[in-house]
Amino acid sequence: MQAIGKNVRRIDAVAKVRGQAKYVDDLTTKDVLVAKVFRSTIANGWVKRIDTSKAAALPGVEAVVTYEDVPKHTFPTAGHPYTKDPEHQDVADRNLLTRRVRFYGDEIAAVVAVDEFTAEQALKLIEVEYEEYEPILTAEDALKEGAVEIHQGTKNIIDHTGYELGDVAAAFAGADYIFEDEFKTSIVQHCQLENHISYAYVESDGRIVIITSTQIPHIVRRIAGQALGVPWGKIRVIKPCVGGGFGSRQDVVQEPLNAFLSLTVHGRPVKLEYSREECMIASRVRHAIDFKIKTGVKKDGTIVARELQAISLNGGYASHGHAVVSNAGAKFSHLYPYNASKFDATTVYTTAPVAGAMRGYGIPQVTFAVESHLDDIARSLGLDPIEFRLKNLVQQGYVDPLSGIRVDSCGIRECIARGKELIRWDEKKAQGKGNTAPAERGRPQLKKEQTGTVRRGLGMACFSYTSGTHPVGLEIAGARLVLNQDGSVQLQIGAAEIGQGSDTVFAQMTAETIGIPVEMVHVLSTQDTDLTPFDTGAYASRQTYISGMAVVKAAEEIKARVLNYASGMTGIPAGSMDIINAMLVHKHNGEQIISLADVALDSYYDRDSASPITADVSNNARINALSFGCTFAEVEVDLATCKVEVLKIYNVHDAGRIINPQLAEAQIHGGVSMGLGYALSEQLLFDPKTGKPLNNNLLDYKLPTVMDIPEISTSFVETYEPSGPYGCKSLGETPAISPAPAIRNAILDATGIKFNELPINPHSLFKKFKEAGLL
Amino acid sequence: MYNITKYYEAHSVREAIELLQANPKARLIAGGSDLLIKMHQGKIEAAELISIHNLPEISGISLEPDGTIIIGAGTTFSQIANHPVIKEHIPVLAEAVETIGGPQVRNVGTIGGNICNGSTSSDTAPTLFASNAGLRIQGASGTRVIEITDFYQGPGRVDLQHDEVLTAVLLSTDNYRGFAGHYIKYSMRKAMDIATLGCAVVCKITVQAVIEDFRLAFGVAAPTPVRCRKTETMVKGRTFSEELLLEVGKSAVAEVNPRTSWRASREFRLHLVEELSKRAFKQAFIRAGGKLQ
Amino acid sequence: MMTKKITMRVNGREVVVEVDIRESLLEVLRGRLNLKGVKKGCSVGECGACTVLINGEPIDSCIYLAVWTDGKEIRTIEGEETGGKLSKLQQAFVDEGAVQCGFCTPGFIMSARALLDSGKKLTRQDIIKGLSGNMCRCTGYQNIIRAVERAIEDKV
Ligand SMILES: Cc1cc2nc3c(=O)[nH]c(=O)nc-3n(C[C@H](O)[C@H](O)[C@H](O)COP(=O)(O)OP(=O)(O)OC[C@H]3O[C@@H](n4cnc5c(N)ncnc54)[C@H](O)[C@@H]3O)c2cc1C
Ligand code: FES
Ligand code: FES
């Protein structure tokens, strides 16, 4: 292997450190108009009257539109591939602008002006009168008798599904112990550094061009077409550099409105950029999910039955809707399979910001519930939490009855062993109840029984995660390769680089497969629905695994064509040649025959045989693979100040073969820090009386700073996943899954207190410590 | 773009005062790290600004012959944190300003702005309260000096006339010489955060470890920064002990009046008042040369 | 509309611009001087993406009025390289994998630049504190800290 498994530098890093990488706002032209959205200042109600005349009269205002002016049909926004089956299509419950207000910040009108300042001033001139209802922020309020319907005819339920595998009642009857508990997660936000932004204009041939910071260019095209009611081919979507996504851009948040606004001003370019404050409430958030969990266990620690009920709070519009909690349910039995399990889930509308996809798609939530619950059971039974898990963990060869996914590579046991060793679990545990680690970082050694105000604890949690969405979603990916005159290749892909490093990994796969250095692969990082092949986009940790398959296939095809062409030139059979380091060689002895550059040049310019060599592949991957891993954490809790300090955190992964260790490690760092925020500090808050967001900015929303993140340690247990390109599996979202329960379990170990609600911030520590008489 | 309708630059305090007199709606802007945020949030609209940004006359720190430390109102937090006079004579103030925002904010935010915005969450106020800082205020009719403890009138309200400029913060020797202190900022993050509670203790001890002088002040424990005078009186003249710490914590709680907001409950803040006053006292005592038993 | 003609040195070159008194330095750098490496993540001093050096000190250009820069020395990410060659600091960001989406990167590099130019002997804790006004959602900060440490070792 000359490229796979190597720390190849990111191919876009140089442009980024120079400040030369181009994001949407760096590409707008001087004549761009600026749009701003007029947002509701109530959470639930109707617009009784709106008067935009003063705004429209303001010099510099080009257009003001309201819900009266937009198409009457509704459209969906979730970044899922389209499906022809009407039963499975995403809920279409949006208009471009709305009269019915469904969350604080809902989109009622929009202004287009010559500049941002004028647009902002115009917003202030719009007069509106509301009929206001009580906000609906909890499941109880959404589902109670006579609750105001957020969407008519829904009873505030987006969907309700479930399944039962095996005879659950009988299995529970056969259990020696039954444990039941409840867990709650909170609303958090992606906080990618670049806010939502796009700009749109209309070409002279009438086609609409949208340049947008998105994870899903092809889906944006389709949904913009649906929303505007125009043929999809009339829309062209271009994705330049993207300043982070994490799922917030796996949704069509603002592009259709922007295109509509451009059409309103006769096709002139219009920029629509959300401020940070808008972005935090009017793009997407992660679902808060309430869980009830029940587990039947034998005396020896074998789990025999499980039941999970979930209510997922979706906010004012469906977006990804029920798919997120369904995903949680479908996968909650992957890690600890048993014959009997039951799942029941409801997704409800609330008058909060719209929940959509966010790194892990329901799995961080359910893993918090499951892995916390498991620790509690182990504690109750006096079992070691690791031994208890090991007893029940999935084995290689397991086939999930719901999805048919087969576990062909499974390194979870090795991951646990590695994590245990790295954190010195046994040694620290041996030192006493809770944990009494020797003085580290200059902290005083603790007394054995941990009676003081500062206490330490160890915790761990496991996860498993799919690679892509098969069999639920379509997994199609495209790659195109063109051999240049000098023997280098251009790689065009439909998959979207959003910061995760996929372009670099694809370059490595291409280089490895063809037999050229990575520098000879030129990746077109911009996705353009007119130019780059079809791919559904960056989500579900699918790109390296799924889009990688297409890339490898394209590279194999182009290599075969090169060898064929060279065979014509040299008379040597294609089958007895290979390419090594951009040289064609004899397979049997490695002797050089001709350079790739010479073959390439010939393929362009030979008068008789010229036929430039390309490959264009579309791959429909009807397969999936499970990644595994765990987090081990050591915490120090200061009871008196209600603060938790994470002293050590190890995030161990079986993500198959690691294509680029440096990028993989960096991906974990980011995921773990997101997990730390999820565990300890992040939460979007709302005034219960009005539904108004309280902390939708980066000062009040507690995204961890560099001072808040401990050293994050990573480790890989490399397995080989036969279905994945070069043996890889998912890694994008997985690091963010298990930190929260691991930290929660460590806090439990330190204090004996169970925290079943996220985040575990000083406010909740104070409350619980007070209740427990620790303060 | 900020909604600034008029902008004037003052080249001296005199000029600033004249501009204020001539423009009844205008406000001063120093570092802008408070005012510009409020404008962005729409809390202040269509502002007329008189800039005293980087005005040399009110920036910088000096040690007067009588020992008084004069900190120009326009001095930035970074300048304060790094200044030898502060580091040597009143390091607790350096400690306090280092907790503010991040480096970028500390490079523009001024001590004057931090006081004049009248916020109870000011990270300099508790230390300045505990140090009986004087404020030199210049107006059309002359200059006055008042104690910072008399300056705050309510949330966001301070004793400053429209045409007055805070020019300097004064620290006299009897308020810093021989004192040691500790400021604890309790916040949800270790940087870039507003205090949930700020606690400053300064104290002075004798060789026998008797507490000769003791001051305790808080931010966010009431609508304005506050001193705990009764607790101070109770402590003065006593010898340091763990029991005394407990008494201080209890006593402080009785002297504050925090409110419940979405940022934190009153109960939690009261708990922190008790806990942090103990911790700050203990640390200040150690810094003053005291030895724990 | 009030304007003011200001003279500043930007990345070593003298620039004279007529700025609107309402504009932030961020807007002038991006809008008038086409220095698009300066990023905007919040507009209110919370994220550090817009960090530039003013007379050597890192500040958030979004909450700094452009009129204030008259007579000052400004340095942006575009001034970090020399003759198309990356500075050691930039190279360290590349080599240590400190870049992901890259949106925070210019701001971090400017904050790190100020640290390196301070001439102080820096501990890891100093570096962390010096970067604490910059937010990053992608990297968990780990490789950014490593990159700055490496740049210090390499004596930039
Ligand atoms: C991201 C961020 C983080 C922050 N973190 C903290 C923190 O941790 N702790 C903290 O305490 N603050 C914090 N702040 C708030 C702010 O930085 C400070 O309050 C700062 O001291 C304000 O000073 P300034 O010079 O920038 O004020 P300006 O915004 O210029 O002025 C503030 C007010 O004071 C008035 N004023 C200023 N100077 C004078 C004067 N000399 N005479 C009379 N009136 C005057 C102005 O008219 C205005 O009303 C933060 C701000 C931001 C943006
Ligand atoms: S854009 Fe200036 S700090 Fe965020
Ligand atoms: S690299 Fe994306 S925010 Fe830092």
C-alpha cells in the first residue's frame, strides 16, 4: 500500500491556511442583492395582519414578499434521497413563507435590498399583528387533549411506529430481574462555524443557479425544484468550500426561498445569509428525545429482553421527522442483540426550532439511554460494567433481523480491552470504591472512601453505528475520472467535502487503485449538479464507505482502460501489465515498460488511436457495515462547586481499515469534543412562557472552548471490513456518540448519583446533589 | 454595518464633554465591546457615538508619588494584566481581568467601559469594590471623585451625568498596600463566558495571622456588585481558622440578594456565594502569607 | 451617510480608504480590500473567526469600527505568507492536521501569530489561553494546539 493507511496531508489544507479557500460569501459578485427574513416574535399562532408598505417604500429595497406571495403547495426539506413510493416520502409540511407561526423565528416575510443594512432597516418597518397561542415545548403539552394543532389534522403527531422481535412478554417473564428507567436528552445545535448562506441568480436561459454551503447539492436541486414547482433540470446547485455541517446542512434550509427571491427580482443575484442568532434557531437542531427503557436480565447477567419507548420532539416542521427516532430504534439492538426486543416511538410537533439531522442521527440519544441504563443494571447486580457488557455483546457473523445487515468485522471486544488498558481501569478500580487514582496533574491524592468534596470516577460506554443508510435509504454514489495528458487524473465526485476530509481520502483511494502518487490526483472539490456526478451527499458517515466504492470502481475502470490502450501501443497483453508509481510495468518482474504520461499523451494525440481515457461510474451499494467502539473517561467532580472536570478521555474505534490515520484521528477529536459539550454544557434554552429562545448565540450557548476540552486520546483497532473500499467502515459521526454516557457513568462512579438527563451541567449537579444530601 | 447615525471623535476629554453637551442623545464609545454588541442585538438603535477609543489622555497606568495607582478609564484589560505596577501592587486585579472573555476582547475592552455599563456581571467590579476604588469623573463643571461602591444605582444604571466622562480608577495605598487578594469567577466555561458569580476577597494579616483587614465583594449576587460589610466587620480582628471560613460563608449569604434567571437560580447562586467566599478567603489568606493549620 | 478617509498599513502596504463610519473593520477588509481570508462566524466577538492583528494585537475585526484603524498597522491571514511561501506557522497547521473545514483557521493562525511574536516563552497553558477567543467545531482544538507548539519548536 503506497497511499492507503498513510498520513497524506489534506489536499485543501494549503488553500485553507492561506485564507484562499473559497466559501460561499467569498464568491458573491459586487452587484449581489441582500435578502433578510422577517421572523416571528411569537412561538405559536397566526399572523392576523401584516403591513409591508413602509418597508417596501424604503429607498434601496428591491422587493418585499410575504406568505401571500409564495407558491401555495408544500414541500419537504429533509436531505434524504427521493423515493418514488409516496408512502415513504418525507413529510411535505412547509411553504416558503408562512402565515401560521410554528416556532419563535418562523419565516413570515422576506426583504431584498441593495445591501444588508438596508435590508435590516426594512425588516424593522414591517408591521405585524398576531393571534398568539401558548407555546408547546414538551411532549405532554403536544399530546394533551385539546392541544392546539401545530399542523392541522395531525394531533401534533408526525408519526408513530414500532416493532416487536420475538415474544417479549414471555422473555420478560423468564427474566430474574427487570430494570426500568427513564432518560431525557436536550436540544443542541450544530454550531458549525460558517453560518447558513447561499446566493442565487437566474441565467439568461432561465435556469436558476444556487451557490450554497450544503452537504447535499443534488438533493438541494430536487427540493428547490419541488418547492418552486419547476423541473429539476432547470436548477443548478454549486457547492464550494463548506465551513462545517454536522447535519445542519443535510437539510434544505434556505435555498428554495433564496431562489424564489431571485426570481422575484427578475433573476438578479441575491444573497441570503443567516446571522448566528438566526442560524441557531432557524436552521436545524438535534432532537430532544424522552426514553423509557426496560430490560430483563438473568442472574448471571445475560440480557433476555428489552423494551424501549421513545418520544421525539421535532419542533415546528417535520424535516427529517420520524426518521431520526426510527433510526435510534432500528439500531438499539445492534450492539447487544437478543431474541426479544420491542420498540415504540412517536415523533411530535412542538413549537421549537426544527430538529433534523445532527451527527449520529438519533444514536447519540439512544446510546445515552442504553449505555447509562446498562451501567445502572451492572451496579445493581454488583457486576463489573465491562464484564456485564462483554457477556451480552454482538458477535461476528450476527445478522440483524430488522435490516439484514451482517456483522463481518467486529472489533468491539478489542476496543474495550484497549480502552481499559489505556485508562488503567483495573489498576484504578482496584484502589477502592469509586476511584482513587494516584495524584495526577498535581492534584492531591484522594482518600480511599472518597468522602471529600472532590471525587474521582471512571466510566465507559460502547457504541455501534452503520455505514450509510442501506437498506432504509438509497445508497448511490458517482465518480468520474479523466486521465490528463501528463498522466495525472482528475477526480470528479458527487460526494461533498464539508471539512471531514473526504476529498483527500478519495484521492488516496484513486492513487492506490491506479498506481500513481496522490499528487497526481486532482480532485474537483466543488460539487456542481451540472458537472459532477450524482451522489446523495455527505451524511450518515457514508462517503468514505459508499462514495469510496464508486471511486475505487472508477479507478479500476480507468486503470483497465489505460492498460488496454497501452497494450495497443506495446503489444503486451493488458493482463500482464500493472501500474506502479505512474509507470507501466511487467507484472511478473516489475520491469518498466512505458510511463503513464506517455500512454496518456498518446491517448490524446495519436492520429490513429487517440481516444482520451475516462471512467464514469455510478454505484448503487446495497450493503451496510457496522462500526464499533467505545469511550473511557475519568472525571473529577467537585461536589461543592458542582463542577465536573474530565481528566482523561479515550475514544477507541473499530472503523475497519483506517485510510488516513491523521484525518481519522482529527475526526475523532472533533466528535469527542462535540460529545463533551453534549454531555456537560450544551443546551438550547427557551422561555417556557413564550417559547422565545434564550441563548441562541455563541456566548450564551456553551460550546466548549479550547480551555474546556481535555486532552483527547484516540486509538484504532483496525479490522478489515470486506464490503468496504480498502476495508473501511464509518467514522464520521461515531466519535460523538459514546462520550456522553461514558462521562455520565464516570460521574455515577464518582458520586453515586445517576444523571438521566442531558446536559449534566452545574445546574443539574446542584439540584441532584442537593436532593441527595451531598450539599 | 452598525446603525450609527452620527459619529464624532474626541481628541481630549474636554472635547468629549463638549461633544456630549452639544449632542444630548450621543453616547461615549471606548472599546465598543459592550456597546456594539448591544447595537447588534437591537437593544440600542440609531446611535450617535462619541469615540474616546485609544484616547491617550485616559489610557495607561501610573504610580503617583503618594502611592496612588491611577488606571486610565480607557486602559484595556490586556494592558492592565501585563502592567508591572498592577502585577506588583495589586495582582488580584490582573487575575480578575484575565478572566474576561478571550484575548481579543481583552485587547479592546476597557476598564472604564466595564464599570460604566453598570453591569453586575462586570469582572473588575468585585475587586474594585473590595479595594475601595475611587472613580475620577470629569464633567463640564469640573472633576469629582466618588467611591465605586456609591457609583452603581441599579442594573445598568450608574451615577454618571450625560456630559460626564469617567477618566480614571484610583487605588490608594491604604487599599492595596499589605493586602493580598483572590478573585474567583464562576462560569460555565473557562473562557468566553459571563460570570454566574464573581467573588473577590482582599485581606491583610498580622504576623500572628490575625485578620487585620478583610473585604468581600461579589458580582451577580445582587442587581449591582455588592460588598458584604457585616461579614467584613465580623472577620476583622479574628484569627484565621476553618470555623471562621464557615462563618464567612454563612454570613455572606445573608448579605446578598441574587435573582433567578435562566442563567442560574437564586438558590444556586446563594450556594456559590457561600462556597466561593470560603475559597476566595482561604486563597487570599495564603497569599497574604498566612499558614493553614 | 458619513464617511472618513483613513490611512492604514495592511499586510505591510499603505492603504487609503474612504470608509463609512458605520462599517466594522471586518466589512472593510472583506468588502473594500477584498481580503476574503478574514471570516465571519458571529459578528459579535464570540467566535474569533474574524481575528486580525492591529498593531500586533489580535482583535475581533467584527466589533472594531473601521474608522479606528486610521494610522494603524493591520495584519490579516493574507499577510502571513511571504512570496507565496507558507510561514512555518501555516506549515505547522498543514502538517499537524489542524485544519478541517478551515473556516476558523485564519482566525486561529492570527491569534497564534500574536503568541509567537510576543517573544515570550510559552507553556502549553499559555498557548491554550492565547487561543481561547477562537472557537472551532471541527477539531476539538487538539491538533491546533499541536500545530502552534510545533511552530514554536521550529522557532518561527
Ligand atoms: C465576547 C465577549 C465576551 C465578554 N466577556 C466579558 C467578561 O468575561 N467579563 C466582563 O466583565 N465583560 C465581558 N464582556 C463585556 C465587555 O467586554 C466589557 O464590559 C468591557 O469592559 C466593555 O468595555 P468597552 O470599552 O469595550 O466598552 P464600550 O462598549 O465602549 O462602552 C460600554 C459603556 O460604557 C460607557 N463608557 C465607556 N467608557 C466610558 C468612560 N470613560 N466614561 C463614561 N462612560 C463610558 C459607554 O458609553 C457604554 O455605555 C464581553 C464582551 C464580549 C463581546
Ligand atoms: S465574527 Fe468576529 S468574533 Fe465572530
Ligand atoms: S476547522 Fe472547522 S471550525 Fe475549525
